[in-house]
Amino acid sequence: MAEPKRVLIADDSLTCREYLRFILEKDKGFQVVGIAVDGEDAVRQALALKPDLIAMDIHMPKMDGIEASRKILERLPVPIVMVSDVWQTAEVQKAFEAMEIGAVGGVQKPPGLGHPEAEVFARKLVRTMKLMAELPVIQRRGKPIAKGPSAGTTPRGGLTRWRVKSPVRLVAIGASTGGPPVLKEILCRLPVGFSVPVLVVQHISAGFLPGMVEWMQRACEVKLCIAKPGEPAEPGAVYFAPDEVHMEIDGRGIIRFSNEASEHGVKPSVSVLFRSVAASFGAAAVGVLLTGMGKDGAQELLLLRQKGALTVVQDKSSCVVFGMPGEAVRLGAAQWVLPPGEIARLLMEVVGGRTAAGL
């Protein structure tokens, strides 16, 4: 039997600290080795105890959880889960800024035992903590988590090299664990003149999406937005699937939503998006599958390839989790396996438009 994961809990509320301890130790997969009462205390205890995982509140005296996470990650490679009952847009943006220097996740703080959904939130907390505990964390010392193209990774060659069978009319991207910084790196390299729409499914905790989009928009020239049902997908815009609905697109380029059951345990699902793209755009699409756990989108990326679309996955060395891309590679769905910077280059070369800075 595997050893329980050693956890540090940081929260300024005694009630919350004890409740989180109860939830985690009840699972038997965790051992709480430290309790911190504020951000400064969290930094001190993290460096002294070197836990496997940290549950970090955002609102704490002396130092908030975002700044404490930054200070810890600059010195210690440890997964951190931000656990808060208040997720405002500005706080989500700060959480994603922290994510750029390490493995940081976020989850809603479970309500008390008398709440009708207490067990649901508790299970979600445990699942998130288990997932984050398994992620490899590289000490970043303040540098972005996403990697650029490595020397000699892929030679340049333009349209002939990428073997485009038909003029590209749409790009579809799927991402999960570790995806936001990678998406940011790719999308921020696309210029205003990017000539096709981009549809994105990013698995993310409910309520985080608006803050994530605003965080990315500060660095991106292309327009980023949360998709709305019935709107046409316009060139030069990036549309993110909202929480708890599947996003599809029809042959006229109109975005549709579906309330069908989850696929691969997620909703929105990359698989649903990719199937609709394969049916509506076929060889006139590019499918991209980024870092993430599980198999969502892998089989459908193969379908895109069979339809003549250009298919790409993120390479293992730059992935936080090589689950979805790895499954796509195993199935033979990926024509190209590239780091994020080279994925951005591919998109620029097959779509056209003026070259973005740094490409």
C-alpha cells in the first residue's frame, strides 16, 4: 500500500483547518503533517516540513495565499492547491500567475457538514488533491512554466512541411491539467491578423474560466472570449467553452451548446468539440491536444486525422501530464508532436497572417 501523502494545511480559520484535516485524513490517502495560520507561517512550515502537497487558503493575514505560494514555489517544488470559498476574477488571475511558476490548482472550499452538498464538495477536494499530488513539479524560481521550442526540435518548412490538404478554416484545441500556461504561450503568439477562429475546451474548476480568460487576454493580441450559443465563430477570435456544457460547431461556423452527459468524466469535453469539427470542417481544420490527464479528445483527434485534418499534440517533455496527448500518440492520431512554441509556429504557418513577435 502506498504511503499517505504528507499535507500542509494553511488557513486562518480554526474551524476550516480542522474540517480540512478531517476530510483529508478520513480518506486515508493523506497525512496532515502541519497546520499554518497565515501566509508567512505557511512559507516557514513548507520549507521546514517539505510536504508532498499544500492546501492553501487565499485570504489570510500577514501574507495572502497567492504570495505565500509564490515564495514557496521559488524555493521548493511542491504542488499547491488553492482552497477558497471566494473566487473573484482578480484572485483567479493571481492564481494563474502563480501557476506559471509551478503546479498550482484551485478548488472551492467545502461547506460545513450541515450543507446538502457537503459530501460532493468534499469528494471534489479529495480528487483535486490526489491529482495534484501526482503531478511532477519543477522548481522554477519565478520563470514561466511553459517551455519554448528547443534547439533542433523541429526544422522549419511552412505549408509543405505541415502537409495541409485543404485551406485551414478552423483551429480546435483541447487541454486539461497544466493547460492554462501552455494555452497562454500559444495564444499570445497569434496576431490580431490571425485569419481563422479558434475554439478551446480547457478542463477547469467551475468559476475559474472568466479570470483565466482575462489573465490570458492581458498578454494576447487576439480576442479571447467565453463562447455563447448561436454566435458565429469569427476569424481572429478565440472561443472558450463555458462551464458545464459541451461546445460544438456546425458547418456554417455557428457555435452550439449541448447538455448531453459528461464524456470521460468531464463537461465540457474535448471529444464532443473534436467530433463536431471533424463532421463540419474535416480537412479544413487543425486539431491540437495539449497536456492533461485521461483520454478526452484522443480518439476524436484520430477521427480528425482520418478526415484529413492536420493533427498536433504537445510533446511529453513540456507536458505537466502526458495523458491525453500520450493516448493520441498511442492511437496514431498525431501527425506532429511539438512543444508549445512550435505549435504556435505551426498555426501561423498553416493559417497565414502577419508574423507575431518572437516567431
